[in-house]
Amino acid sequence: MAKESKSRQPARTGSRGQGGASSNAAAAPTAKKGVNPFKFFSQVRQEGRKVTWTSRQETIVSTIMVVILSIIAAIFFFAVDSAIGAIINFLLGLGS
């Protein structure tokens, strides 16, 4: 059996009488910082520049694929629903 490294062993904090609770549990919550709207929008713009946006061609192709697959799924479910409905109507008609 391989020996575990020291980094995998859990840190031991608190005493046995605390039921495993850490000593930081009684710390007061920190106050919320104020938000500067200009700084916020500046950061939003910076993050927006990092995003890799799709080209117009990629968007058009993806949209067409979604529409085609939605139509195929609709036709499939219509056919399955019709077949199951026909089977049930046939089975219910046998008893009369």
C-alpha cells in the first residue's frame, strides 16, 4: 500500500470537544464594500473583450442546424405519437 503524502492529510484544527468545528466559526462577517458603477462597467467591458465571439457565418449555420433538427424532432415525435395512438385505438376497439 502506498504512503499518502502529507498534503493529503486533513488539517487538525480546534479541540476534540468542539465536534470538529473550526476555531474560525465565531469570526464576525466582513462588511460589504461599496461598488463604484464606473469601475463595474469598466470591468464588464474588459471581460467582454476577452470573450471569443462567433462570426456571423457561424451564427447563421448554427441557427439553421437548430431549426432543421427541431423540425426533424417534431416529425419524429408526431409519427411516434400517431403510431402509439393508432395502436391504443386498435386495442380499445377489440373489446367492443
